[in-house]
Amino acid sequence: MKKIEAIIKPFKLEEVKDALAHVGIQGLTVSEVRGFGRQKGHKEMYRGAEYVVEFLPKIKLEVFTSDDKSATVVEAICGAASTGHIGDGKVFVLPVDEAIRIRTGETGDAVVT
């Protein structure tokens, strides 16, 4: 089983969600986060004063899937989240040792299907 974490631009959330539904993902966790990478933020003007926005708003997605489906999920996220510009985000794939559905006690891949 894999945990796939993706940091994407906020306006791409609906497209990514639709792409994940298209490949059969039934659930995901979404968090509003702030951060920066190579972008290092940007400058904005407010009431005539210039200030630096160091932490940019992003969306963090967490998806759990079986090992054989993880490549398809990553492709769906990358395809839907890409704008071709700096700041599109990152995708991380991590191994999951164990998963348990609390309600039924199911374990393993049955938890994410």
C-alpha cells in the first residue's frame, strides 16, 4: 500500500479531484497549507506599500492506494495539476506498513478499496 502526498496550486483542486475520481479513487484528504519552494514567495502592493508574501497558499492532498494503482494515481495528479509554470507543486509516494478500517477492523488493501 502507498500514501501519495501532493502539494498543488489551490485553483487546480477540482481538476485533480475529477482526475482521481476518473481513475477510481474513492477518498482523499485535503488540507489548506502554506509554504514555498524555489519560488521563494512574491511581492505584492497593498494600499501603496510593497510587502513580501513568503508563504504561498497551496493545497495538500493525501491519497492511500494499493501498490499496483499508485503509478496511475501519480500520473492523474501530475496531469491534472500541471500548468507548466513554476510553483505547480510536488508529489511524494511513501510506503504504508499497515492500515486498519476502524469501523469493521478490515486491514490491508481492503481499507482503501
